[in-house]
Amino acid sequence: MSLIAKLSKVAKPAMFGMVAIMAATAAQTTSANATGYYAGYYAFVKDVAYWDRLNMRKWPAPYSQKVSSIPDNGWGIWVERCIVKQGSSDWCKVKYAGQWGWVNSRYLQQYQY
């Protein structure tokens, strides 16, 4: 088998993997392709069962990598900004316990002072 044929056997799967990764990345929802608004307030967790946690995600999408979680009674959550994507839930970029991530806005309640 020639060197070119051997390289071709390795290159084809590698190229397929690269194309699959690029397609998955393009499908992710990011703040760059969504309408957003500045929030700038503190919030607490609402409507999460006492035995469950609110997942913080790397990107504003339910299938995005989990980076942390907030307990059902979590409070002192800084909400930096939120995005609106047509046909989807609002997502907010938050900071909790020193960790940044995105959470679904339906589980946050702004403090009323």
C-alpha cells in the first residue's frame, strides 16, 4: 500500500470528525445571533424542586455543557444580561458562587427591594 493510500485511510475519518464538530458548533445558540437585553440585577431561584438544582450552562441552550448548578434555594445570583431567541426560552448570563454560566430565565426571580 502506498503512502498516499495509507494517509487517505487516516485523513477521511479525521475530516468527517472535523465537519461534524463544525456543524454542531454552528447549530449552537449564542448571544451573537439572538436579541438581547441588559439585566444588571440580583435574583434568586424559583420553581425548582427542593431535591433538584438549576443547571448553569456554557452557552444559552439546554443541550450545552453544564458548568455548574445552583441549589433550589439559591440566592444572590447576579444576572448580567439576558437574550431572547424567537421560538425558544429566554436565557440569562449569571454569576453564582464565582462561576459564570447561562440559565433559563423562567427559573429566576428578581429581588424586589
